[in-house]
Amino acid sequence: MPTNPLSPLDAFDLTGKVAVITGGSRGLGRAMAEAYSAQGATVVIASRKAEACEMAAVGISEKTGGTVLGLGCHVGDWDQCTKLVQRVISEFGRIDVFVNNAGMSPLYESLGTVSEALFDKVIDVNLKGPFRLSALVAEHMVATRTDDEPSGSIIGVSSVASTQPSSGEIPYGAAKAGLNSMMVGLAHMFGPRVRANVIMPGPFLTDISKAWDMDAFNENARKNIPLRRGGEADEIVGAALYLASNASSYTTGSVIKVDGAMTWAAG
Ligand SMILES: NC(=O)c1ccc[n+]([C@@H]2O[C@H](COP(=O)([O-])OP(=O)(O)OC[C@H]3O[C@@H](n4cnc5c(N)ncnc54)[C@H](OP(=O)(O)O)[C@@H]3O)[C@@H](O)[C@H]2O)c1
């Protein structure tokens, strides 16, 4: 519901909200975690490596002065997903923002060499885990809010591969397309107490890009990306803050591209 802030920028304030970000230990997730904490949210970051999350939590907290908790969770494992949601609720009593950011796209030589194990892993991390986490979080949000309160916000971090997959990311693109679809479904099923949206990044220069041939990438970027480069992690923050906060109170079921206009088709 609208909040009638004194200044339009007040709508981006996250004070009093609890935000959980999977894959928050580095890359785009860490940039989002830092921004949410700076805007006043209590932040939980979760990834497979608990220690990396704890270290990131300390680093962010030192910078922002906010409460940040790092927890281990392999999002492809539903038991661990359930435990993560339960732990956050028992620790902080609520979840207001949940970002399904953890994701990965392993390299393969050809489609025929993609093993069943690799395919399952890609689906587990990029789609199956976000399904379980979003289902639990959405039901929690519906049960603990009224229609008059600001909605809870669930965000999926998808990829331009979900609409325009290259040859090296066919299973990943399919999983991320599923994530796009799932967020639209959640928006319809759980509104008005829950809003669900997607951020669709183009190429970002995070750890993922360490596997890229950067000369080829830069040449391609100069020709095919209107902004002529890959994104830096903190360039995801504007969209992430918008969707997490009351600034997006009338935005749900949307896909926001942050891709330098790399993709042409409507996403
Ligand atoms: N960078 C890009 O070019 C790009 C483009 C389009 C979309 N995206 C999407 O944006 C999201 C973030 O990407 P990024 O570039 O920031 O990636 P990144 O730098 O590789 O970081 C990935 C994060 O996810 C965590 N993670 C990986 N597997 C996990 C699992 N099974 N369970 C829990 N956490 C897991 C990692 O921590 P641990 O290793 O500790 O688990 C790490 O915190 C991903 O969903 C990715 O698909 C990225």
C-alpha cells in the first residue's frame, strides 16, 4: 500500500525491515546486502560457505553499523532452505525482503556432454531452491502481515540468458526462465501481502567473469551492448533497492532488465 513519505527518497528507507539475500557473500548479492544494510535493514546473507558469509557479515556491519548475520545454506537442498527460513524467523521474528540471488552456470563443451548431474545441479540452485525458499517466505509473509501494511518483497535474480540464452548456457537459461515465470506466479498468488519481481542482469564483472575471455568479451561488448561494457556489482543496487523498498509499492510481477540494453526483445 502507498506510504505517503515526506520525501520521495524516504520510500527507499529499509529501517525495521529484515532482508535475506542468498549468495550474499560476494558479487551482486554482497553489493545488495551492503546497500540494504546502509538503508537500515537487518540483513541475513546465506551461501554454501558459512564462514565466507560470516566474514562478509562482519565486513558489512563494520561499514554500515547495521545488524548483519551470515549463515550457511546450500539452496539446492530443501532441508537447508527450510532451516534457513526457520532460523531467520526465530532470530528476527519476520522476513520482509527475500532475494533469490544465489545462482551458477557451469561451463560445458557441448550439449551432448551435459550430464544429468550437471543439469540437475543447475536446476537445483537456480530454480528448485528458489521455489522452496519463495514458497516458505511467501506463506510466512501472508500469515504475518495485514492487507494495510507494506507488502513483503520477494525478488528473483534471473539473467538475460532466460530470454536469450547463448549456446553455453542452455540449461541455465531454462532454469532462469523458470524463475521469471515463478515470480509472476507468486505475484498473482500472494498479492497484496507479497510482491514478487525479477531483476534480469546482463553481464556483470563479478567472480563469474573470471572464466570469460575478456578480450573477446570487450570486443563483443563494444559491438553489441549500447553501454559498451559489462556492469560493476554496485550497478545492480538501484534496481535491488527499488524492488526491496516501499518505493516499488505498485510494482509486482515485473521483470527489470539491468543489462546495458544487451537484449533487444521485451524481457
Ligand atoms: N555476473 C553475471 O554476469 C550475471 C549475469 C546474469 C545473471 N547473474 C546472476 O546473478 C546472481 C549473482 O551472480 P554473481 O555474478 O554475483 O555470482 P558470484 O559472484 O559467482 O556469486 C555467487 C554467490 O552465490 C553463492 N552460491 C553459489 N552456489 C550456491 C548454492 N548452491 N547455495 C547457496 N549459495 C550459492 C556463492 O557463495 P558460495 O560459493 O559460498 O556458495 C556466492 O555468494 C546469480 O543468480 C547469477 O546467475 C549474474
